[in-house]
Amino acid sequence: MPTIRSLSRFLALMALLCLSACLAGCALPGFGTDKTPRTPGLAPGPCVVLVLPNTGNFAPISKKIETGAQLAKSSFSRNGATVHVKVIYTQPGWIEQVRALPKEFAVVGGFLQPDVFKQALSSGLTRERNVFAFLGKLPAGTEGLDAWRFFASAEDQADAVAKLLADDLGCRSVGALYPNDKFSLRMTGLLEEKLASKGIVLARSAYSGQADSAAKLLVGSGGGIEAVFLTDSWKQVDMLKRALAGAGAPSAYMVGTMIWNGYLNARPLANAANYPVAVFPSNFSRTVAPAPFNSGSYDAWHALGYDFVRFACRLNFERGYPAATANKYIPAAARMNFAMAPISYDDAGRAHQKLFMLQPGTQGAVLVNQSALRAKRDALKLNPQMVPAAPEPSPALTPSGQSAGVPAGRLIDPSKPAAPLPRGYQADGAPAVPDAPGQASPASASPAPQAAGQPASSQPVMPTRRHTSYKLSLPTPQQQ
């Protein structure tokens, strides 16, 4: 016959076991012990998947992303941490290959092509793993619910331009001079909205072919334009510069989009002094990038792969989680030191990349110095002849009215017109990639990167400032 004391001990033990079971059931993704055991034979450590094309015009970009990912993996290894990085190429059967991976490979990045992302969406893969697309735009109603972005959007570009012009430079008279294409109409409309929220009305004028008449209409209607937003490619900048000068606005700030980034970021521009008031948004700047990304061996695509692996390691999801759960931890995981422009997320999982504003430079693009930029414009207003006139274009460079682009790092050959961007990809705000087979790859103009995991210099891969652990701490009750 059990005594009262033994019965009390039994009840206390049962209560403790129930409490332990409840706590185990509430384990947090990536930050505690999952209810399901880890896959046998898989060493402890974060798991990351990259889904990338390895053929066609995107293949060189994929190689750079892979190299950046391996740099991140190697930096963790040197600090005693194991990180598993798996690359799957978008060939027939790629979805089945992802599904065959252990559940710990829950964070999947890549999807450089919108059609490939749509395959992941329609197959249900985005409900099984946490997918991050390197795209400027996701299908309506999917961002933060079915998948997430890890790339700049067209809205991010408009935000950066509006902030520089209205907030930093104090411009009140702004115009837009643009070809009548889908990308230009969208970008101009977005900037118009951003400036309207700051009390600025954007004057607009479209052109087809030469821009002289459109520029005269724009400047005449604006009454002294301080800045002009230009959505055409850098290839057309001399034509646009002449048009603005002929219209009476030789000192207006010339503000481009990320299309200019492919021409100017890594490419030395010997005549950069001819464009003293030209600026553009970019997702990467060597001026503030950590070693080795501040050298000529690496670019924005390397930094993208490097940052994504570090971000995924901070999430450290042990399995795929519903959007409502993932969105609790994604914003905190993004609070890290980025090699590229920092990305943040709101509570609904919508991404925003705080882009840099750059100017052309003789050693590659540099961060805008606002005081120096104002001084250059003031000098131009007093003496428009201080800058040599833009040369007349050769027949090969005669404007066609169609936007064109060149991949990042590629040198411009004046005898060969640049291939147009894939139209849908450009309209989504993503960077330029070559469209025609046989075009020079993005890597062709820069030194080949070292083998994966090998830094380009004696400097450490990670910045000298301290980074937080890849594993986030438990949230406080207020954060849950």
C-alpha cells in the first residue's frame, strides 16, 4: 500500500515529465532542439542550398555566387564551425534533387530566373523549404508568404534616388527623361510616387531615338531643373548629356538606375571627370566592402553568395517552417554586417535593400560625397564649359530608343552594340546579364577569383569588426 509521501513524489515526477514534454514541443526553429532527430550521418551545423543555372548566359554569374558561398563556408571553418553548402543546378530533375536532401537543408537560395522560381512555386517546393530568390520581384502575393527576396527591387532603387535628391541634396525641381519602354515607365512611376510623398512633383518627358526635343520640353516645363532621372543605359549617357545641355540644363544632376551599375561599378572610367554630376544606385560598393571584396577580384555577385550563406547560417533552421514562424526570425537574422548593401525585412517578410549611391570613377565607382557633388554642380552652373562636351556618337552607338545593358565588369567595345537585356528580367529591376549567346561573360573584364575558400589577399575574409554568431539567441517574451 503506497504511502502519502510516495504518492506525492509520484505526482511531482509526473508533473515534471509533463512540463518537460511541453517545453520540448515549443522548441524554436534554429535556436533549440527540434522535435525530430537530426538526419543520421549529417554532422551538426547549418545547411544551405543554392539553386543556380550552370549553362547559358547566367553560368558565369552562378560561378561567382558559388565562389562567394565557399568563401563564407571557409571563414566559418577557420573558426571551428561546420557549414554544409549544397549547390544544385537547374537542369531537368532539379526539384527532385532538392527534395531528396535531408530536411536540415531547409534554407534554399538562388533562382536567378523568374521561370525557375515559378517552377519551385507551382511544384509546392516553397511550402516544403524556406526559399529565398535572388530576384528583384516575386509574383504578386507571394513575398513573405510563399518565399522571400534576397535582392534589390525596383522600389529599392526609387527609394535610394528619392532620398539622395530630396533629403540629402535638397532638390525641389526634378524631372525624368526616359525611353518609352516597360522598364522606364515603371521606374519613372515609382520615383514619381516616392517624390510625391516628399512634396515634389516629378516633371516627365519620354523620347524615342534622340532625346533633344523631349529634353527641351522637360526643361521648359520644369523652370530650371535641378536633377534629371535617366532610365536609359549608360551607353546613351552622352546623347542625354548633350540633349540636356542643349535644353539649357547642363548642370542638372544626371541620375541613373542600377543598369548603370553593370558599366561603372568595377570598370575604371578614364574620362570620369566628364560626368561630374552623374550618380546611380548600386547594391555593392568596394569603398565600404570588407576584404577581399574591396579589391578588383570580387564583385557584387561574389558578395551575394557570401552574404546569403552567412544569413542562412544565422537562421540555422533545422527544417522548413511556415511563413508565420519563419517571419519571426528572418528580420533578426538579417541584422548582420553585409558585404553588399544591407538587406532588412519587415514583420511580414518583405525585403528592402538600402542601396548605395555611387559616382563614376577612374578606378571604379565610388560612394557619393554629397558636399563635393553640390560643389561640382555649383561650379557647372557658373561655368558649363568646365566639362568637355560629350563626343558625337559613332554610327554603332546611334541611339535606338531601346534600353540596353552589359553584365557587371564587362568592358564596352564601341564597335559592338551591347546586347539588350532579357526584357522581363530587366523590367523586374534585376541587374543586367547578356542575352545573346557568345557574348563576353561578366567575369571577362576582371581578374579570375582565387579557388573557393582562398582569399584574394593576405587580409582575412571576414571584416575586422566583430560579427555576431551565426546562431541567433533566444528571443525575449516580448519578441515572441
